[in-house]
Amino acid sequence: MKISDILKEDYIIADLEAGDKEGALSEVSLFLEHKGAIPDHGKLLQSLLEREQLGSTGIGDNMAIPHAKYEGVEQIFTVFARSRQGVEFQSLDRKPVHFIFLLLAPPGSTGLHLKALAKIARLFKNPSLRENILAAEDAHTIHSLIVEEDSSIS
């Protein structure tokens, strides 16, 4: 699986405005509803918050990978959001989150869902990628950096 298969350039939020976890998840959910990718941002937000109650998806290194299985989604896809100021996400390392990689999958896609989570986590282990994304000017540059990093480790 290539990141370019599940992350499209127009599914990148270059400047997330929210400062806390619920606000960030709400902002990303609304983004998806406005894109027409989901019919109801409230239903997605509820699913994401329920998942967060099990344990934060803030995995450390300023990264969070919130995820949900969502009825009506036919294939795995992602949204990437960058927050320059950082989001309080109750991360494992207690640092603010600058990178949110939301993963949505159809119910019953456990294998692919887990592979995608692992791939995203592996990509963002690279500190120079994180630095370059923070400095990037726009969604196009962010997308190019992520796809290029994916190509170099695949």
C-alpha cells in the first residue's frame, strides 16, 4: 500500500485552527462533510471520540492517528492536518500534536486498516519529514513531502 493511494492532495488541511483534541477532530470531521466524503460529521466525531476514550491516538513525536471504521466508506482513505501551534491531544509523550493523520476505513477491513496505521506511524518516525512539513507553505508541498518519504522507505 502506498500513501498516495489513501491520501489525496485535496484531503490535506495545511493550517488546522483548533487547539484541543475535540476541536481538532470536529474540524477534520466537518472538512470531510464539506468535501462530500461523509454525510454526517457528528456521527464521525462521535466515533472518533469514542475511540479516544479507549486511549489517546496521540502516539508521540507530535503525531496523532485518530481512526475509525465508518459505515458508508467503501475504501480506506485519510485526511492529513497540520497544526503549526500544536493541539493538546493527551499524547503518550504529553507533547502537543502538530500532525493529525485521520484514517477512515469500511467496517470489516481490519487487515488493511492495521497496515495503513503502521505505514503512517513508520513514515512519521523521520524527524526531518516532521520538520519539513511544519515549514511547508501549502497543502501541495505537504503532500509531496509525504509521498516522497513513502517512496524512499517502500
